[in-house]
Amino acid sequence: MKKLIGPALALALAGCDTIGGIEYSFDSGSFDDKTKAVMQACEARMHDRGLDAIRSKVELLKSTPDAPVPFAILTNNTMATPDEQPAINLWSRNVETCQSDSRALIDNVPVPPEATQSEVSKLTSYITDAWIEGSKLRVELYTGKITYADYASQRLTLTEDALKAAERYAQDTDEENETHDLEKVETALEPYASLL
């Protein structure tokens, strides 16, 4: 019987990856690798030529979610024209596809040893709730209720607020539990805030 324990333990550990000190169990690949793959696929969608009409007017996908908005975009006080609306529609559909692909991954973030599923779900909700608000902003841009500058500014505020709220929650909860588990999960989820 002892001879079987070693190989069984090796097989059990083979599917585990570590991210920021948290052990995540996946059948293949780490959470970080899967995040990179989802984000690369999303980035590829943003190279669609149908987006050219708005490419210089919005950040189709922010490489760093809470990075400052480029000056040229932040000072563009024009509204979307009828010629730009199809591009905004395509962009919105591409973002929704990116979010759908991401949702399957972030909804299954393994729970760290010193955390609960509800705590991890709370962290995820800060990102997914911001996605909903980002969708509303794209509708306002499409319908001419806000300018490109307004969109960019409000999008950045949404992103910063979501990331700060998630960080505060993770830090407060970890402090209560005397761990750093949720802070590490929050850091692993940050790239998904760029999908607003």
C-alpha cells in the first residue's frame, strides 16, 4: 500500500500551479497562463479592421486597466457619428465576447486555503459589476449621450473604483483572517478590469 502513496501524491500535485504563493489546481496550465491566453485572444479581436473608425478615439482594450487616458482621447469632445456607430457596436460585441470567455475562468478561481468561496466571489463581483457599468457607458457613447472624452474619463473612474474596492475588501478580510490570500487573488483578477 505504501508503494501506491508516492505515485498517487505525485499525480495529485501534477495538476497544481502556484500563483503569488496560492496553490491553484487546474487540469492543465496555470491561472496566469489562462489569463494571458484570454487577454491575447481579446487583443486579437481588437485588431478587427471594422474598428478602424474609432481606433484613435477610444482605448479599445487597456493594457493596464487603471492607466491614465491618452491626452488625445481625453480631449476629444466629439460625439459618435452615424459612421462610427457600427464600429462601436462591433467593439461592444467583441468586449462582450472577451467578458464571456473570461467569465468561465474567473468564476472558477480556486479558493485559497484561508478564504471562503463567498469571499472570492465577492472579489470577482467587483470586476463583473464594473463590466455591466462599462457596457452602459458604451451604449451612452453609441447613442450620443456622452462624448469620447466623457466615455474615457468615466470608464477610468469605474475601473479605478472597482480595483480600489476589491483591494480594500481583500486587505480588510485578510487582516481579519491574518493571511494574504485574498490580496493575491485580487492581484490575479486585476487584468480582467481592462475589459470594461
